[in-house]
Amino acid sequence: MRILLIEDDNILGAAVRDQVAEDGHSVDWVQRLDAGEHAISCVPYDLILLDLMLPDGLGIPFLRRMRERGTATPVIILTALDQVTDRINGLNAGADDYLVKPFDLSELSARIGSVARRYSGNPNPIISVGDLQIDLAARSIQREGRSVTLTAREWALFEAFLSRPRQLLPKAYLEEKLYAFDAEVESNAIEVHVSHLRKKLGAGIIVTERGLGYRLGQP
């Protein structure tokens, strides 16, 4: 997934960015609401992690404006505001989840996965594709009774296909999902990851539509 982090605390922001990247997602980190507005106008993010107290304003009005414009991107609030009224205000403004600082980074990963599954229309973390049994929450795959290990980047790519099982996904779209603004992307990076997935999950798991992109197939 492509995730936007809006957080002005340097230490927490770096920790969250590194955790999200380690999970295989691409993350763009900004420290002001105006920079967040600009990023949202340029990139179709899959999820936004939003602090509520930023140098140039408050996160709740920012979130309300997003929803009023019709922006449906899921939002998880990350904040030190821990009162019940704060939670209610955040959820009523359009947040999908609310996480109080300090929080465990593994819990953040779990909540990101939960929100992503709800938006993809498949809240059940256990799915099957051909001879693969996939646990989206645990990020584990069984193929014919044997465990298959994917790297974080391979998992992120595979997850992009699982979230849109009948769609043709262009290479540029997949690059956007896997790499942040400032990342150096090799021209054949997607082809390499696809090749690895085919070796691990079956030659037919991803089908190439030459000149157009890729789509999920059957192993």
C-alpha cells in the first residue's frame, strides 16, 4: 500500500515510517498539514496516518475537510489525546481508527492491515487462491501444506493483487504502491518481484498482459 504519514514528532515519525516500510508498504512522511494537503492532491493514497496536533493546525478540521470533499481514503488517527470525547470527535469526523500514543508499533501494523481489509471488501483475514491458503493478518501463506516465506516487498506486491483480484494492474500503479516519493526504483524492480512470486507461489499466480500490466491468476 501507499501510505501518507502526517506527524511532526521526529522520533515517533521516523519509528512509524520505518515500521510501515518494514511491513512492505511505501510511506511518504510530511510534518505539516499543508504538506499533507499537497501530497493528497498528487497521489492516490491507500491510507493516511494522521496526528492531531500539527505546527500549522489541528488534524480534526483537516479530516473533516477531506471528507467534505468526498475523499474516502481511510484514516487512522495517531495522537496523545486520550479522552473518550477526543476519540468520539475523531471517529465522528471520519476517522476509521484511533490509536493513542504511546502505542506498540506491531499494534499499528495490525490496525493498518485491519483497516485495509475492510476497505478492500474482504474483512476476513483468511482467503484461498488456488492451492494457496493465505492469512492476511498473520502475513502467512501455506501451499499444499507447506509454509511459503515472502519478503516484505514481495508480500506488499502480492497484497496489491489480492485486493484487486479481477483487475489489470499497470506497472506504474504497482511501483506507486511499493515505493515512496524519494525512493530509487530500478526499471525492472516489478518484474523481479513478480518472478520471485511465481517461483514461490506457482508460475500462474500472476499473469502478464504484455504492454499493459499484470493481474492475479491461479498458481
